[in-house]
Amino acid sequence: MGDHRILLVESAACLSVRDGRLRLRRDGCEDAFVPPEDVAVMVLHHPLSAQILQRLSKAGCAVLVTDDRHLPAALLWPWGG
């Protein structure tokens, strides 16, 4: 995990992986590429980017992310009541 970069997504963007790097694509902007190892925290601040996760967390739902072998890799747990 990276120690030195917070990736803040404040506007609508398409997030994907290309050539092993995170790709952020926004309308009217050049694509931005970031090595995942350089990111310590990703903040999804734009309502369209985080809407699904926000609604699931408000409903008390945990989100489990799996790796390419379908094994648990990360867990998003609702914070608060």
C-alpha cells in the first residue's frame, strides 16, 4: 500500500484498470494513470461515483471485494448507525 498519495475523485469519472495502472477518465480531460501501489486512500466524493456504495452502507450492507481467484481481498463496512 502506498504511503504518500490520497486519490480524491470529486467529479464524475470512469475508473478502470489499464496496463496494471488505475485509469481515471473524465469528459474533456486527458486520461490520468496512477500505479495502485502509490495510493494509500481512495476517496469517492462525487455523488455519481459513490452513490451505490452510499446507499448500500446506509442500508447496513457490507461490500466484499474479491481478487481474481474469488478470494476475499477487501471489505467495506458501514460506518455509524
